Amino acid sequence: MSALPALADVQAPVAPGGLGAAAERYARLMLRKSAQTQATYMSTYRRFADWLAHRTGQPDPPPAAVTADIVAAYISELEARKAPATVKKERAAINRLAKYLHTVGAIDATEILMIEGSRAPVQPRRRDALDAATWKRVKDAARARLHQGPRGRTSKAAAHRDLALILVLGEMGLRSEEARVLMTSSVTPKRADGLTPWLTVHGKGAKTRELPIPPEVADALLAWLEQRERIVPGRGIMFPRLGRRRADGSFPDAAGCVDAHGGTVDDGRLSPHALRDIVRPVMLGAGVPAELVHPHVLRHTYGTLFMARPDARIEQLQKLMGHADISTTAVYLHQTASDLEAAVLAQDPARATLAADAQRRSQRARARARRGL
């Protein structure tokens, strides 16, 4: 048997086709990530490929078109339009693609990987979130659908499912993907030394975390699981789709998952679009502004309201929300001007009392003005 050739003598494989095909191959085969993470990378690469196609005038530019000048120009445009965190994530994804193209001999990525990012100071951004009163209205609106009667637009089973789903998002801070893939077996009964049941959550990066279920959520989950057993007996997806099938037998809100052979398996889960369609009418009905009507806003609401508690600890929130880096959790530490003013006035009780009286007088004056008095 002949010996294998020396590694230096082996011809490096060339990336297939254009940049789009090369990026798809990298994300699909080389990234050992979850399907959701792979989809996120592919979305980044499609935006970059579309931008490059427009810039070069080529419908499908080759990998060789990815140069240091091109990447630097793209990063500069991102920095002008996007939040620093978004720029950081997209730049990291492009660097990984550049390393892959370099490894297979399609480009020389040496200069690309040396490009520095902007050193402009980063201002912390407050996450879009609901205040406590608005979040209560959303929960009340979801509960009201349980009692809408036979002429209601939502079945009793769907109303129970939707309430439990909304509470899991807003009272436990789950990501949309985490909620969609929950199984009935994800709920663990009360521990011998505990007071609440627990939820096993499969998060980003194939990481798992265990969360105690608040009583309000536990009650809604129990009521939904009783309904679920009547219409979808047995174990399976916690929040399955409910509704009429299409003529071809599929459901309009089906998501499915990819099996080991690349085929699609219909496992009953909701699609991302279907989840948004569940949340949207409830939030709009509760008076939430249209720009805040999104499942992820409920996750931000959880983080914001958690840190508003007097005894809140950021390291606890990090574990509850499944953040790998505590700097991600730190966005919920945002202090408003009113927060800072209250903290300073608290050092002088007499002045704080005067400020509170002045604020109440101002509020009463604005109320009279609105009534036209």
C-alpha cells in the first residue's frame, strides 16, 4: 500500500461556485452549530453577498471578490447604520467565512483579519421593553380570550396555549426559538426541597439551563396541558400548531425540523411566523405600540422588570436568560435620568419631599390641561 502524500503536497480544495454557494457550504457543513445559529450566519452572509453584488455589478460575485478593501468598506457602512453589537456579530461572522475561504485556497485573508473596528465610544442602548402596567394589560388581554365564548375568534384550546406561551416568554424570558422547541417532558415536577416545578430550556449554542417556573406560569401551563391532552394526546411539542390543514395535508403554521439526511420532518412545532401571529393580536389589543409588537420584546420586558426589583442581582438574571457573557445582561442595568435624580435626592429627604410635591403638582396641571380646564 502506497504511503499518503506529504501534507504540503496536497492540493487545497477550491471553494465551490460563487460567494453565495461557498458561504452556504461553510454554514451548513463546517459550522457545528444549531440550525437556528446556522440560519443566522446564512442571513448575515446573504446580506453581505447582496451588498457585494450591488457594489461589483456581478449577480453572483466569486469568493475572490472578497478583499480587505471590500470588507473594510462593508464594515464602515454597517458602523454608520447599525448598533455596535450588531456590527460586532456581523464582522465576526464575515471573519469566520474569510478564514474558511483562506483555508480552501480561494482568497488570501491575511489583511482582512487585520482590519480593526471603530474605536468610537459605545453608548449603552436600552432594550425595547414594556413597562409593568403595559405588560399586565397584555396578560389580562390573553386571559380574557379564555372566556370569549363559542363565537370567539380563538378556540378555548388555542386561548389556553397562547396564554401559556405568552407567559413563558414574558415571565421567564425565553427566546422565541427556545419556546417553540419546548417539549411536554421539559417540565419537571416539584423537587423534594423546592416549592415550584422547573423547566428545562435548550438555548443558543446547544446549551441547556434549568429554570424555576413562577406560580402564574405554572398555573397557565397546567391548564394548557390539560387541554392539550384532549386534542394532542401523548408527549411531544409543548406548544404545537392548532388549526386546519391545507389541501396537501400540511399546516399553514408548521415549522418542521431537518433530519440527519437533510429532509424535513413535521414534528408539530410552530413556525417563527406563526409565533409572531399568536403574540401580535394580543399585544395590539392591549394597546402596545405597533413597533413593540414582537415576541422578543417580551423577553426584554422580563429582563427589564427583573432588574427593576430592589433586590435584583445581575448574575442571577444572566443565568435565567441564558447569556454567555454578562456584558449582554448589563444592558438591563440602564439608568434613566429620573432614576439618577431619585438616587441623588434620596440623600436629602427634605429636598426629595419638595421634589415629589412639585412633580405631583406638575402632573395635576398636565391632567387639567388635557381635560381642557
